[in-house]
Amino acid sequence: MSHPILSVEGLKKSYAGGMVALDDVSLEIREGEILALLGPNGAGKTTLISTICGITQPTAGRVTVGGHDTVSAYRAARALVGLVPQEINLEPFEKVINTVRFSRGLFGHARDDGFLERILRQLSLWDKRDAPIRTLSGGMKRRVLIAKALSHNPRVLFLDEPSAGVDVELRRDMWEVVRQLKADGVTIILTTHYIEEAEAMADRIAVINRGRILLVEDKDALMRRMGRKELRITLKDPIARLPDALDDFGLTLDSGGGRLVYGYDRQASRTGIVRLLSALQAAGLTVADLETRQSSLEEIFVGLVQEGAQP
């Protein structure tokens, strides 16, 4: 776990007109770890991933994957990397198995249907292998993107906002898939603006804002520093009063009836969030969005707190 599989040194990316997307980013990612890259929209998360994957050329700096330079040894470096993009861009009339088989072929690998079967089974896609992409749900399409990214057996997997636009239940399924991949020895870097997602999965957390890395820290140590937090739950349909079944959670309901606030201690062994989400579902309430807030995060998550402070 101590060997860096991926090394980023002094990475800079600027565009004509002076816009700086990455500002002297240095980062080492250990083999077999899950690193969550947190930051508000526009912080540089996707640009960093695109540069590491060779999609975007850096203005300055160097990236190596497994010791291979992403510019001078692009093919060798890229072969070690799988990328799951934010956008679902799949051929709608193609079958799932052919889509994944094609991705494997792009990397020059011989056909290996046994290997692809294992991936599809792991992602609960095997029963859908002959289904056209257009017939799948959004969550299943996202799983196909992961299968495509894993088709050439990469050692490093990038997940760019893996749960953007998916519901809470599917988000938890996604976390389970990531845990399985880690157990298989895959190094995972995921970008997210859900602090809960980072807490659920990451070994370490990196925070990026305005193209600069603010900190890279062990998750448990960071969470201890964060202390007490608030989970703000936006309901799909406002309610007039809290159901009696939710009395023991200490929830507060805003004046409009559309948002619940739940306070919890980050240092407690159990936050109660999973139990709360189950209770909300049992009470017939549909969650539209979740966010966490805490004023003392300001020093740590400069950009995140500014974004989260919007009403």
C-alpha cells in the first residue's frame, strides 16, 4: 500500500486568456488505496483527471503511472488506467457485451469473454449482456461505463462524480461496487462533491480548490478534526409536520417544510445516517438531495463551504 502507483509533480494547466485550471498540483497515490478528490464545481477535479489520463496536455509538470510518463510513454501509462467519465456517452443501439468487448479491443487486448463475464457479473450486468444500451436505466448505464473502464484490466480506476444524478439507493450500490474493486487490488481515485461519499469509501481525502490542492490527509484523521456536522435533507415533496416515527432523530423541519436538518457527531462510531435514511423511506418521504454543512470546515474546505453556504 505504500508504493505510489501514480505520481503527479508540479502539474500546471492554463488556457489562452490566462485562465489557470491547475496550479502547481503535486500528489502521490498509493497502490491499492481509494483517494477521494473533493472540491466544488470548477475547482479543477475533472481537469486533473483528464491530464493524468492524457486527454488534456499539461502546460507544465509531469505525471507517471506505474513508472511510465503519461507524455513520453503515453500508451504504456494509459494502458494502466481506466476512466469512468461523468457523462453517459454510449451507443444506444449496441448490446452491453459488445460495448464492453469493443473497449477491450481498443487497448489491443485479445478477446477474453471469460474475463468480461466476471466483470459483468461483479457489476450485476451479466443478465443484461444482450440488452441494447437504450433499454437500460441510468444506474445500469453508469455500471456499463465502469465495465468499459475495467475491460482492459487497469491497475488504476478514475471515477469522475460516479453518483452525479443518481438516487440515494443507487449511490450506496455504487459504493459497494467500489469496495469490491478495491478488494481486487484496483487503485481508485474518485472525484465527488458529496462529503458523505468520501467518508463512506475513501482511505485518504484530497481537497482541491481553484486548481490548487489544499490538503491531502488520512480520512479518519480528517473526520476527527471535522467534529460535529449537520446533514441537510431536501425532500422531494414538502411536509406540514414531521411523522411521529422520526421523533427520536432530533430533526428540525424548516418553515417551508421542504428541508430537514439532522445533527450528528463525526467522532461517534455510528452517525445514524443510514438508519435515518431508512426511516425516511419507511415514512414514505422521498429524498431529493443531501448536503452536509459545518462552519468550522471553513479552514479545511474553503471552496466547499462557500458553495455549501448557498441557500
